[in-house]
Amino acid sequence: MINRKLILVTVILSVVFVAVFLLSSRVPQRGAQSKRIQIVTSFYPLSHIVKGIGGNLVDVRNLVPAGVEPHDFEPSSRDLVEIGNADAILYNGGVFESWVNKWEKGNSPRPKQKINMTESLISNETMLITRDGVVDPHFWLDPIIMKKETEIVRDMFIKIDPLHRDLFTDNANRYIGTLSLLDERFRVGLSSCDLSEVVVLHEAYNYLARQYNFTATSISGISPDEEPSMKELARIISLVRAKGIQHIFAETVASPKFSELVAREVGATVLVLNPIESLTPDEVQSGQDYISIMENNLNNLRIAMQCN
Ligand SMILES: [Zn+2]
């Protein structure tokens, strides 16, 4: 009787032991997964670079959901916790993310690293200043500056995980190569055009225009919700007439109403020039990315500027 009880207890203990062993053998797997580098980005172009360089070694969480305009986005308290738990937060800086100032002054948990792209670029790059006297934050639309952003992200990864230096370097070089090809296509595509001026929705295209020698007059301000005055609209309409501009640019996320209003007034056609601040759900669905959208921007610029 005692022997039977002993056997039963032994069997139960063995089962328990095996179960515990099986459960505990799963722990390293979970551990390995959580060892992926955790990065939070403030908007799409940064998450695009981070995924491209980090590949399978990184989990990227982009704060602004698809189809949401990032200029006036506010993170939730859950977002703030995720930022605090991450290996790094990357944001554009300047006046782009209105929440960052508050976050920097506040005392919510900090990640190990923080990259403010504007501050990282400012020592090596001539930044543009807006009408309001602040740094124009829309530099990701210049493929040459995107290359520098790629190098900054590569160096961040090497600092977090030096063992994978070669992988991060290879991935960064590949992406920089793609950006060089994009730059070349813009240079050639916009080299011989009848017009050198375009009318855009918000003041997002000054770096792009500087790089490829054209002028972008914006209907709205530095953020799409800075609406134009009647006087400003009248000025733009007379400029469009004087220069023979036949296409007015709208965007994918912000309301096209002012672009449509100007176009209607002068009998022009509305085209899209995408500031790539956020992808729409359709763009995500159809696998569009920074490069393919920039190529589409180039095609539409060539139409509007009547290029050969
Ligand atoms: Zn903008």
C-alpha cells in the first residue's frame, strides 16, 4: 500500500517535473523574442528607415497610426509607457511633433536612447528656416538628407547591438544606394522643364525644392491646419495665373479643400504631391513605401512643371 502511494507520488512528481521543465524550456524562446531591439518612432519615414536597417532584429512601433496627420498628434498614456520601455525613441524634432516639447519637460519614463533628428543633423546640414523663424522640419523629403538620417539610425543600432555591426552597415549601405538612385532620377527628371514653380498644399516641400532647383509656393502654413487668409488665397491665385501654372497640388491625408478651391478658380487640375508624413491605410495595403511614393511625386512634379 505504502509502495503504491510512493509510486503514485513519484509519478505525480515526475509529471509535475516534466511539465515544469517543458514550461521553463519555453522561457528562453520568449526571452529571445523580447531581446529584439525595441524602437518607437514618431512618424512613418523614421519607422521605414529603422525597419530597413534593423530587419529581423528589431520591433518597430510607429506612434502615429496610418491615415493620421502627425503634426498635431498626441500620444496616449500607453504610448508613453511604451516609449519608456523601448531601447530608443526616434523623432523628427523641431516644430514637427507638438507633443515632444511637453514630453521632454515631463517626467514620464525615458528609453535608453533618444534621437532628435533635427538636433542630430543640424551641425552638418544647412537647415531651412520658416516664415515663423523656426527650423523647417520637412527635411525627409530631400533624399540626400534621408541618406544622412540613415547613417544616424545605423550608428544608433551599432551602439545598441555592436555584435551585429556588419549587418546594420550592409543594410544601411543598401538603403543609401536606393536613395542615390532616387536622387539621380529626380535630378534627371527635373532637369529640363518649362515651369520652375509649383503650388503645394502646405509648406512641406522647401528642402525638396532646394535640392532640385524649383520653387514651391504653399497655400497653407508649416502645418496643413494653418489655413490661408483670403488675401493669401488671392495672392496665390494671381501668381498661378501670371506663371501659367496648370496643376495645383493636394495631399493624401490633409483635406484637399484649399487646393481644390484654387484649382477651381483658375481652371487648373488637382494632382497629389505626398509629404509622406503618414501613409494612408490604402498605401499600406498596396505595399507603398517612401521610395515608391517619392517616385510618384517625381512623376506628378514632371507633369506640373511640364518637363521633357
Ligand atoms: Zn508637414
